[in-house]
Amino acid sequence: MGFLLSVVFGYVPMFLFAAMLYWIDRYEKEPKRLLFGSFLWGAAISAGLSFFVNTVLGMGIYLVTGLQTFTEIATASLVAPPVEETMKGMAVLLIFLVFRSEFDSTLDGIVYAGITALGFAATENVYYIYNYGYLESGYSGLLSLAFVRVILVGWQHPFYTAFIGMGLAGARLNRSMSLKILLPIIGWSFA
């Protein structure tokens, strides 16, 4: 039952947040298939690859230092952010390259990036709520961590990944070749 509740608290709020992003883009809606694909990419591919890469790099840090606490801090603060943003940003880049006619404004970049990030957050929420909430402290831990992950920091992944979407949108909307190259790099750097 704890795992099922973790899935509910991990995914349902992210679906609601995705519906909010869909509503914000109500005047020139993006195709639902692309938005659904973005969410799935974030939930499965971005989350899965990030978990794998973060784990491998974390093991590498531990092998070099032999320090567990240092490894955990370094992985969480130095490794995970660029790895996760890159994995989420790949979905936005794919849409930018393959479905160019559907990526024609800054809001489009924000929506695609945000929905991809919400998929990622949903899977990550389940992992944290179950493993560090329920398994460590039972139902009270599950509810506490669900509150933190959904209410307090529920929009953090979409906020950061939106910079990638804005950078790609800037590249799409500018004629300058140097800006077409520079803006996505700046967006990724801010993410």
C-alpha cells in the first residue's frame, strides 16, 4: 500500500501541474501526442538514464575518495544537476529538431520543457517518497515527504528545465547564427 500511495502522490500532482501548463498554452495548443511523449520521456528515459549515470559517476567518486558522505554530497550537488538537465533537455531538443513547426515561440519551449520535467519529477517523487519517506518512517514519512516534494518544491524541475526550452526557442526565433548556437548553451547553463 505504501508503494501505491507513493505512485499516487508522485504522479497525480504532476499530471495536474502538466494540465496547468497545457492551459497556459491555451491560445496555440501544442499537439497532445508531443506533450504526452514529452511527459513519458521525462518519466522513463530521463529518469532512468539519470539514475544510471548518477549512480555510475557516484561510484566513481567513491572509488577515488573512499568517502561516503563526500560522495553523496558531490553526486547530489555537482553530478546530478547537469546530468538530469541534459537528459530532460534531450527531449526538448528532439522536439525542436524534428517537430520544428510545433516549436515556434518561447512559450512552446517552456511548455515542452516543463512537461518533460514534470514527467521526470513524477518518477523521482515516487522514488524519494517511497524509499526515504515510507520505508524509513512509515505513512507519516510518506506524507511528509510527499508534502515537501509536491507542495514545497513541486515546480523546481519545470522551472530549471524551462531555461533549456527558452534557450532553444531563442535559437529558433533569431536569425543570428551565433545566437542560434549561444542561446541554447546559455539556457542549459542556467538550468
